[in-house]
Amino acid sequence: MELLFLIITAGVCIYAGEVFSRAAQYRYRFLRRIELTHAGEDYDEEGEKAYEAARTLAQSSFRRDAHAAVLYAALTVVAIVTAFVDSRVVVSMLALVVIPAMFPLWWGRRAVAEARLTQERFERERRAEQTLNQGDLAPLAWADRLAPDDLPDFAGYEMGRVYQAGEGVMAGDFFDVFRISPTRVAAVIGDVAGRGIESSITAFQAKYLLRVFLGQFRDPAQALEELNSQMSSIERSEEFISVVIVVFDTEAQAMRYASAGHPAAWLWHEKEVQPLRATGPLLMLDSTSTYFSREIPLDSGDIVLMYTDGLAEVRYGDAQFGEDRIAQHLRRDPTVSPEVLCQTLLEGARDFADGTIADDVAILAVRRN
């Protein structure tokens, strides 16, 4: 009878040890997966905290199951050795062990499944976090498309720009600077009404269509008319675009501009700040709208300042930053570099708002040296 009991005890311990051993193997592989994932990615502070929590839990589970596997292996050895020793005391002590050792027969079989479920849950949470991160980065990715980091090298001219996408939304503002011919460079800045992915796509389309039309037409007003005709054919009744185009000509030492309902750009010329106001209506209101352009000679030191309404409409209470304050920044120090001018304008708007700026802001400045 005692021998039979010892054999049953050894069998129970072998089964329990095997279950916990398999669970420990899964826990260990899961722990290594967490550590390898962390090594291959760059986490922020919150990500580091989440990693440490996941690693600590996985490590604790592995140690627990490994300890149980070793314990039951030892009990198996004790039961087998005791079978060959005539000792009623040892048998009585083992009777106290075999009862809790039988529990794995019921719930221990779920240890492996739980380890798998834990790993699957970690993978789901990791994929969800990556999806959220991609969602957070989407506006920045679109901003890179709508606002180039590198401006062309244009002999005799100096350029500066600032671009800030709005908070939590897809950008609708855009700017572009590109060479049309060896002696002509176009500077474009625009804004699509509304927010979200549709406005961002419209801005993307307008930006690259303008590249095509400014290559076809020497007059920027003609490019605006063609753009308006093409964009008006798109059935988006709630959208419209404001845009200003300035084409710089090194051979003629002049600039030609056209504006479709855009806020007044500012030109420092002949020791005065002059507005470059709209020369036609907003785009996408009427497919038959007409536009005209103006040509202005440029002297050494003249500077053009272009921006979107997100800058002028920065608010503090009921007051707006406004076009006059923008002109005052240029009037205060027209000799400052275009890059510094753009940065100080954005900082001035932030100071005025006493906080962050929620809307998209694009600023572009070009000076003839």
C-alpha cells in the first residue's frame, strides 16, 4: 500500500513538474521577446515605464514557474528514493505534500495556455501602441510633404521659413520654393479651409499642381486661373484655397506676384512696408474666376514676407495678433535675416497668445541681397 502511494506521489510530482517546466519555458521566451523588442526600439519616458512593468511581471512569472518545476522535480526524487526506504514517518510527511501537488492536475494544465495568452496580449498591446504612434506621427509626416525642409540655392537671394502644424490635426497649410528656370524661382504659400485629412490632401494636390502650371505659364495669374479651373472640378463644396505666388527674376531684378484671396503679404521696398493684397478671389469658389498679377522692381535689401492666416489669427481673449503686428515686426528691423525674421514672428505670436498656437502656421521670407 505504501509503495503504491509513493508511486502515485511520484507520478503526480512528475506531471506537475512537467507542466510548470513548460510554462517556465514559455515565460522565459516571452521575457526574452520583451527584452529584444526594447533593444530594437526607442521609447519615451512612458514607454520605458511600460517596458519595465512588463519585464518585471514576465520575470516574476518565469521565476515562479521555474521554482515550482524544480520543487516538484525534487519531490519526485524524494518519492522514488523513499520507495526503497522502510520509513512510515517519511511516508506520512509525503502524504502532506501529495494533496497540494494534485492541484496542478486541475489548474496547472492552464499554466501553458495562460503563458501563451499573456504573450498574445503583449503583442496586441504593442501593435495598438504602434498604431497610436503612427496616428500621432501622421500630421508630422504630412507636414514634411507640405513644407520642404531644404530650400533651393538661389544666387543673390536669401530665404527663411517656419512651419508649424496645428495640434492633433492634419495640416492644411503649405508652402513651396522651387526653380522654374535658370533665372526664375517661385515662392508659394497657401492655406486650405477646414481641417482633417481631406483638407490636407487638397493642399497636397494644389501644391504640386502649381509646380506644373508655373512651369507652363510665365504669369502666376494664369497659373492661378488654371489651378482654380482644375480644383473647382473636384466636388468639395465646403473647401476653398487661399494662395499667394511670388516669382523672383534675377535677370529682370524684379518680382511678379498674384494672390487668390490670401492675407496680405508684406514687402519692404523703398524704405517702406507695402502690402501685397489679393489680386483675385479664393480658389474653388467659382471655376471662371479671373486673376491678375503685378510686377515690382526689387532693390538690394528688399524683403518679401508671406504667411498663412494661422499667424494673423492667433488670439489672446478677443484680440488677434493681426496683420498690423506682422508688418510692425518687419518694419522694426528690415535688415534682420529672413530666417530670424520668421522665428521671431512665431515667437512673438506665441508670446501674444500666452501659450501654444492651435492652428497651422506657415511663414516664408525672401530677401534680395
